Amino acid sequence: MPITPIIERCRARLEDIEFGSVREWKARHPGGRAVGCFPVYTPVEIIHAAGMLPVGLFGGGNTIELANADARFQSFVCSIAKSTLEMGFQGRLKLLDGVIFSSICDVARNLSSVMARNFPELHVDYIHHAQNMTSPSAVDYVESEFGRIQRSMERLAGHPVSPGALAASLKTYNQIREILRTLYRIRRESPHLISTVELYILARAGTLVDPEDHLRELREVMDLLPARQGRPKDRVRVVIESAFCEQPPLDLLQVVEDAGCYIVDDDLLTGWRWYVEDVPEDPPPLRALAESYIRRSVYSSVRHDGPRSRNLGLVEKVRRANAQAVIFMPAKFCEPALFDYPLFRVALEQANIPHLVIEFEEKMWTFERTRNELETFVESMLFD
Amino acid sequence: MATAVTVDKDRKYQSEVNDHSKRIMTEYSDQLARAAKGGEPAGFLMISGNCVEILRAFDMHPVFPEVNALQLAIRKQSLPMILKAEQMGYSSDNCAYVKADVGMLMSGGYGPQGTIPYPSLVVCNYVGCNVYVKWFEHIAEFCKAPLYMLDIPFLREGDAPSQDDITYVVRQLEELIATCSRITGKPFDIDKLREVLALSARAEEGWSRAKELCKVKPAPFDAYFDSINMMGPINVLRGTTQAAGFFDFAVEAFEALAAQHKGPLAEERFRTVVEGPPPYPYYRNFRNLFSAWGAVAVNSTYSTVGGLWEWGFRHDPRRPLESIAEQMLVENLTNRSLTARYQQIRRYVEEWEADALVIHSIKSCRLFSAGQGDMREYFTRDLGVATLLVESDLEDPRYYSEAQMKNRIDAFFESLEHRKFLRKGTGGDA
Ligand code: SF4
Ligand code: SF4
């Protein structure tokens, strides 16, 4: 079987505005509960270990008309915040029993309060992720915070989480992330073998099913990939940065590729890939997760830097991917993404790496101007 | 039907308390300017839930970039600075406080040629606002200064932080103390910190007393517009004899006014609670629009961004680091949830007996504004409190439209007056 049907199946899953895959999971797990994870990073292992289904909650994309939410959040607030709230008003989150937000930005923080107030039947949690990445006390803090979330998930699930179950979940998600890292590597090395649109669909659809099922799907792809044929084309190798929360429409990613780019690295769905290596399986699992959060995670616009700045991190990422340029793709009104741009820009200019900025909204549907900008950019790169 | 009175647009609201505040804040600015020339050690901090006491224990000049930004806006000098930052790649949608400050830094406002000393240490007290992190990352980068990230867990479950949250903050405060000691070359003197904290507590006591006095009718001062003059002393100068003395003076003055039934306006016709920061570039104009209706703020949320002293919390010299940690974690508006703010406002409306809630929604500050439509919903629908929501910005003059603002405010108070009139007419409670 070729890969395409798997991708098509995944695409159908993520485009299903009724969360059909969650519904199916619930049918297979009577009494089972599902917990939405608002970007960027959620320790999904804890939800899974409690026997519940972690669900990627990425707003309404271009499938929703705002009827109520824009009266609650002003015009200068990003789209994902409003569309997520609107999904609540329109009953599209009924399948979820809980939602977890975290300290990514001021908007997400206030949104978690507004959600809790308007949907009292929804179990709403808010994680304060550590910002101090160098204090010796940070790991203790994160362990305590993840422990609090564990207790909260236990209350929602109605039973305790055993260390064994948590260790098993760590393992499952380690395996998923390991394959995703491998797929990212393959795309870096041979971008003609798997496109970004495909890889993205695959990864994103995985946030909507049981991780075991996702793992099976990924393994199938890994088995089939070597048989794929293709010849590298003359394209510009680019890195996409700043699309870590609200997600660009698939069509926008397609436009970037069609305009003559190989996207060889990106920060799409970054929270679901988060760790640069496996979370170790020997220390007690919560401790392992906490240590990894501080020591083994990617740089991020929604967290203060560790010992190295994310400006250097981006330059390194470009070099590692052997990329020629960066495309900044911030969501419109996304404060953390927009704030990082001035310093990213300086770092890239110092490293002689060209870049282009494409602001997007999840609900955008015409791409003509963007296509023109991209084509001009690609031409300037190819004939430089 | 009663209408707005015309307010002389150059009307002065100054009282002796405001003058006193200006005097000690000017002294502070002068000190900073001298420190800038002399290269004396300065520590940068943000206003919200700050730990200025620690810097004072090391004689470091505390510098608050928010105050730089605010002063630029009040002096109507913010726009060129904002534009400068936008040329560097800052977005028109980013908080303009940051842009104005960065623009000022890039225009030579810091260092020996300017009025603000370069930071010897940037202390990012991450208390609620995520923009703080960006702002200080940028300052540290531009000034090549060391940054200490003082991470304050958000108050996310109930009204009290966990013991682990407190421990995390106290341990970071200890690290900060060691860092300050290294940078200044001075040993840490806990007794000095205790003295500073005692002065803080004295100012906090006065602050609370002053705000409490606004329960009196008429309120002796405007707890939004005038309390801004008290915010410098409480948030910036806290821990000094000047600040403590200022509040002793202010309380005495306000008590006298209250006893004489005097308020900031000739007549107090409406009592409001105000939510959100003011439009500093048009501060006076904005105030006049309310004065025209005899509207006086009897409490405000903005006045509590730095600290929530009015419900009894005081820094405690006997528990120095713990009480600093508690103030940062719990006792300020910024580190509490939006819905906790609803409850704060509700208390203000009820206990300070306000007629209406005014929400000033500002584009720059999503910490304040994101979700204020829901807040309006809660107050109008659930509680039946008359609520006005107006929009502009606290720093960027481009977002203030006087005509629109006036229309909205006039329409609101006109209908509020009508409501009051009807209630009186039917013998209902006014
Ligand atoms: S898109 Fe940006 S501003 Fe909006 S919720 Fe996500 S991180 Fe926050
Ligand atoms: S977002 Fe608000 S609280 Fe944060 S720095 Fe800007 S004005 Fe201040």
C-alpha cells in the first residue's frame, strides 16, 4: 500500500469538524474521557496514563463563523482564541470533558478563565510552565506542577494514575516523538520523499487518536517510505518559524511548497514534538518529565531561553537543515511570535540568512498575494 | 434631562497630594539621571508584584521601564519612539509600552547621555504579564546586561499558592540576592532588608487607608485618575522613607477632605469603578470627559497592578523572603486570573457603592483587555451593573479618538442619569 491513502485518511480525520475520531474512541471506551490540549505544550502522558484521550485543540481553522466570541474578545486578539471559544458556544466541544491551557501568552491565560466561566461543565486546567530554565529549583517546581495536573486528571478520570501507567505512557509518546524526529530528519535530507503538507497532516492527525493507533500509523509510513521514488527538484530550502500555536491553513503550506520551496524544518505543532531526545525511562516518571521539560526541550517563543538564546537556536536550526532562508509565519496578532521577530531578524541578518514574513490567519482562504510574494522571494533566491 | 457640563480643558486637578507625589517622583528621576551619568549600579524591574525591596537592600537604583514608557506618553513624546521600534521590526500589534521604551533606548535615552542608567542587572519579575519576558529579553540583549528570570507561578487554583510555589519563589529570591551581591560587591544584610520592608508596610498601610476613604460620599479623591499619582510612591518608591512619609501625608489630607465632604469635583454625581489602564497620551482629555458628568472613580483595578494592599496584606520584616514571595504570587492584580478580577471589581462595586463600571480596553495590553467583552457580559447580564466599554491605548496616541470617546461616554452617562431619575421617580432605590 502506498503512503497516500494513509495521508488521505489522516487528512479526513483532521478536517472532520465533529471530532469523529474522538467520538469513535469514546464508543470503544465506554465512560472514557477526552481532554483538549490547547497549544503549545501539554504533558499529554499524564492524561493518557489516566486512561483518557489527549486531543489536540487547535481552534476552528477556517470552518467556523464567529457569532459570539468576537463580542468577548476584541478585534486585536488572535483568531485561535476566538474560534476556540466559539467552538464552545456552538457546542462543538461537547465531546471534550476537560481542556488544558498553559502560560503561553496573556490571551491564552484569559481565555482559560473565560472558558471556565462560560462552560462550567468543562473541567478547565491551567498549567504555569516554568520560565526560569537555569535555576536549580526549576525541576522541582515543574515536577510539583505536573504532579498537580496529575491529581487534577485523576479527579477527572475518577481513579488514580499508577507510576506503571505513567511509565508506559512515557514510552509510547517517546516512540511517537522518535518516529516524528526521524521523519523530520528524512524530510531534511530528502525533502522530495515526503512533503511538509504530508508530514504535517500525519503529525496533526495523531493528536486526535489514541497514541497507540497513531504509533501504528507512523510505523506503517516508516515501512512504506523507503519504497517511495522521487527526484530532488531545484527548490529553495526554507525553515518555517513562528507557527507554533495557531496553525496555518494547509493550503498555505501547500502554497509555500508550490511556490518552489522545500520546507526542511518548522515549528508547526512544536509542543507535540517538544523533546529533542527521549524522556528517560529510569527516574520516577514525573521527575523524568520535569527534568526533560527543563533540559531536553526545544527552544520556544513562549518560554524564556535556557542558557542559549532562541536567536542562536534559530540560526543553528537553519544551518542544521542546510536551509537557505527562513519564512516567518506568525499568526496575526500573535504577541509572542511578533515580539520575537526583531531579534530573530538581527540574528539572521548577522548570519547572512535571508527571510520573508508571511502573516496568516487560520481562517484565511485566498492566497494570491502570498503566492506572489513567495514566488518573488524564491526567484530572488534562485537567481541570486 | 440633565446634560454634561462643559469642562475647562485646562482644568487643574492637582491637589497638594498630587504635588507631593510629583515632587518625590521628580527627585527619583533626578537620582536616576545622576546614576546614569555616574554609572551607578541599577537593577531593572517591572511594576507588577515587584520585589524592589531586594534591590534597595543592595543600594541598587531600581529602574522601571514601564515608568519610562508612561512618562513618554504623558509628555506626548511616545509616538516617535514607537515608530522607531516599528522600523526595527516590532509589530504594530505589539504592546506599545515596550516599543516606546525600546525606541527611547535606541535614541540614546539610556546611559551617560540620557536620563536612565544602563542596567547592571535585569530582574525579570515575571508576574502575570508574558510581555515582560520579551521586553526584558530585549533590553538585556540590547544593553548586553545579565538577566535573572524570576519566575512567579500564576495563581491558578483558588486563592492561595501552593507551598511548592512559595518554595520555588523563595529559592529564586535567594539566587537573586546572591546575584545582586556579586554584582554590587556588597554582602547581603538581612537587617537592612527588614528595615526596608518595614517602610514598605508603612506605605502599604497608608495606601489601603486612602483607598478605604473613597467609600465616603463624596470620595475625597478620584481612585483612578488621582491614584495614578499614588502608584509611583507605592510601586516605585516603596521601601523608602519618602514613600512612607508621602502616604502619612496623603492619608491626613484625604481624611481632612472627607471630613469636609469635599471631593475632586464640585459635585459627585456618579460613582464609578474603572477597569484597565488610562490612555496616557490623552490622560487629561479622557479625565475631562468623565468630570463633565460629575463621574468620580471610587476604585480601580489598574491601581492594584503593583499590589493589592487594601485587603490587608503587608510586607513582613519578620518573614522577609516569604512575604516578598507572597506579594508577588498573590497580592497583586496581574498574577490573578481574569475571573478573579471580576470578583475584585464586584467587591469594589458593592462595597464602594458604585453606580457603574467603566472598562477602558487598551490594544497594547492583552493582559488587561483580552476577554473584557466577557467581563462586560458578566457585569451587565449576570449582575445588572451598568457597564461602559471604550477602547484606545495606554501609549500609542493613534488609537485615541476624542470624538468617538466623547460620544460613547456622553451616551452612557445620559442613559445612566435617566435610569437614576426613573428609579427616584418610582421610589425605587437610587
Ligand atoms: S496564537 Fe499567539 S497570541 Fe494567540 S493564543 Fe496562541 S500564542 Fe497566544
Ligand atoms: S502587556 Fe500590559 S502589563 Fe504587559 S507590559 Fe504591556 S502594558 Fe504592561
